[in-house]
Amino acid sequence: MTDSTLVWFRNDLRLIDNPALIEASASKNPVNFIYIFDDTGKHSRPLGGAQKWWLHHSLSRLVEDISKRGGRLDLYHGDPEAIIPEIISDLRPTKMVWNRRYHPSDIACDSAIKANLEAGGVSVKTFNGTLIREPWTLTSKSGGAFKVFTPFWRAARENYPIPTPLPAPDRFIPALKPASKHSVSLEELALLPQNPNWAVEMGEAWVPGEVGAAATLNTFIEQGFAGYSENRNRPDMPSTSRLSPYLRFGEISINHVWQASDMAVQSGRTRASSEDLRVFQAELGWREFSYYLLYHQPDIAKFNVQRRFDAFPWQNDPSLLKAWQKGQTGYPIIDAGMRELWQTGFMHNRVRMIVASFLIKHLRIDWREGETWFWDTLLDADPASNPASWQWVAGSGADAAPFFRIFNPMLQGEKFDPNGEYVRHYVPEIARLSSKYIHTPWAASAVELASAGIKLGQTYPRPIVDHEAARNSALAAFKALT
């Protein structure tokens, strides 16, 4: 063995405030860095197409960032339980470090790898590089798992100061040995879409990587933080942080985001109020709660948390599902959201709730169909927040919104996109309609439709379902269930 350390990157693709990496660098020993792309499905859920695109660019930038500091990141493809013994055999380090994961199957994988390494004389040390509080550190007063967000978040924050983010090491001591013979190139991972390249607009909208994360945080603090508690529901305004993809891939730490937002308010760098800060940090808390649920409910993407929903009479209508996926429902706020998702890999959070409610309660299509679509098309879809959020809207999850809360897409559009700017951007075929009818084009007169260049049913679809009839049908199905 060589007196060296092996750093295993996972969902922590950063140098700043990365406890595993900083531990390795502090040892003053040579360091090898590895990333394993595991699409076997044996442990982690295989990434969707949009996430693969992000991962490619994030890894590319991480390779550069490590290289600038004298290190080298080697890439691998396959099952970590099979690959890591091969890497250890080739590189023969004395120590291995990583930041922990929280799905029970990932924990089992990591535990098995750790046991095998230690049995072979390799020291292993793991860290919390993802969450404020790890799931096993919190229990309710009765000793069980929390099922409601508010007491969970109160317990998570009680007498628990957020650690100060750790700076990135200036230099790494280069590894003594070259890459393992089992390593591959970034191109060999085949993460980018081909024929067609549907990610062109994503490349125009996003800068993956640690530098992009820092720039996005700064932009939010300076331009979107003030008024966040109210404006975060407005998709027509730059009022959300857009940090979720960076948090999902660990290009910025939760501690970093928390401390930066806290200090910005305290120092007066931003005009954001204490209420803006509280609401923003509570949104970070929902991410924490989702990981807590994932740890205690590992099948949250497959099964209803509230099992009475197992008997819910879902409809199987591929044509309605496709219309929803493609943004062709005839309801402008729904179509704008679904098109934003397809074009940019992102969707405003308020609109996510509206489109999810529409699929589940207007179309009565199983929430798992929506969760799967988001998993493949969202850049920020992670194994915790994505299914937890879908189950929240469906009413089947922990601390979920009641099923009978059915969003009216017209009223939601009028309230949160009052001038129709968001709809006009993503549904240009109705952009010339007045604000009065932008969310209800079917209510406009024939003259108004003609002057806006709209032929309902031809240039823009009529509503695929009637709102009131769909609402009544959903409520009747829920009543029969209960």
C-alpha cells in the first residue's frame, strides 16, 4: 500500500465545504479522486436524461477545478461494489473517504464496501456533506419518526448552529500512481443526448458546476431575495433561487446556502426581510424533510405513504397523459409549465404544484406517472424531493395537502401570473391575447381570438377536460375511497 487517500465523489461535486475532500487534503498525503457513474439500478435509481446532461457538464468542470489545484479526477462506470475493489487493487491507498448518502439501498452499498475495505486494512472515514441534520439524528417525542413537517423542522433547528462552510484546499498533493486501468473518459460515460440534441436550450439557461452555483446564489441574494416570502409564488418574476440543481448534485453545500442567506440579511447586503429569510430557509427545510422521509420510507417513489390510496381509481389514458407531457392541455398555465420543463429542465415551484394537481385531480392519472416524467426531465429531480413532492400534492404522502384541495388552473394563473407574461413566454401561440383572456382563451370572443391569430382546436387546443366536471369526478372518487 501507499500512504495515500482515495476520495469518492457522489452527490457532492464541489471543492468548497466538502468535508470528505478537506479531510483527505488535510492529511498532507497524496490524493486520488474518483467518481463512479452507476446506472445499474442495483443501488441508486438510474438518472433521467436531463440529470445526465447536467452530470456531464458538472463532472467536466470538476475535472478542471481539481486539475488547477494539482489533482486528478478519474471516472468509472458500473457497480461500485464491483469497481472499488479493482481500484483499491490498482492504487493501493491506505485510506478512503466519502460523504454519506441516505437511501437505505445506498447505505447498504456503502456499508458493505466499508466493511470489505476495513477487512483488507484500508481505513474508511465518512462525513455528512449533504444535509443539515442526518435522518437518524432526529426522532419525535414518542421516539418514532416524524410524520409532520413543522415539528420535524422545529426539532432540526433547536439548539443546532449551522456549521461554518469550510474553504476549498489551495492545492492537492498529486497521486503517486496513474489512473486505474479500469477508468474511462467522460465521453465514454455517454451522458449527453444524441440525435436529436434536445438540451440546446438547457445549455443556454444553465451553467452547471461550482462556479455556476456560486453565481446563481449571488444573483438570487442581490436580485430575488427581497420580497421572497411573497414573490416566490410568481413565475413571471425572478423571485426564486434556482439553486435546486446545484444542491441536487452537491455543487454547493446546504451550509453554504444557509450561511450566505443569513449573513446577507444581517449585514444589509440585501433588502430581504427577516420573513423572507425565514421562508427561504423553511424551503431548505422541506428538502431536509424529504430526505428524512426517504430514509424512513425508501419506497416513496413506488408506494403511497398513506396506503389507503392504494385503492384509488386512477384512469389509464395515454392520450391525456401525452397532452399533459407536451403542454397541449388547453389550460395556458399548465401548458406553460410543461413547456418550460421540456425546454429548460426546470419549472417554477408554484407551477409544479399546479401541473401536478392537474394531472392527479383533473385527469385522475396516477401520481407515479408524473413523478416518472419529472424524474426524466427535471435537472433537479432527486430521489427524495421528487417523489415526496408528488405524494404531497396527491394527498398520499406525509404531511400532505388534502386530496380535496384541487387547484383551479384559471384562478392560479390569474393570481400568480396576473399579466400573463409567463404564459406568453412559453405559449407564444396565444401571446397576443389580452391579459383578460390569457388564462381562459376559450372565453374570448371570436373577434378577439381572430385578432390574436388564434383558432381554438387548431393553433391552440381547447381544454382537454372540463374543469368543473373533472373536479367533481375527482372529489367523488376520493369520497368513495374514504
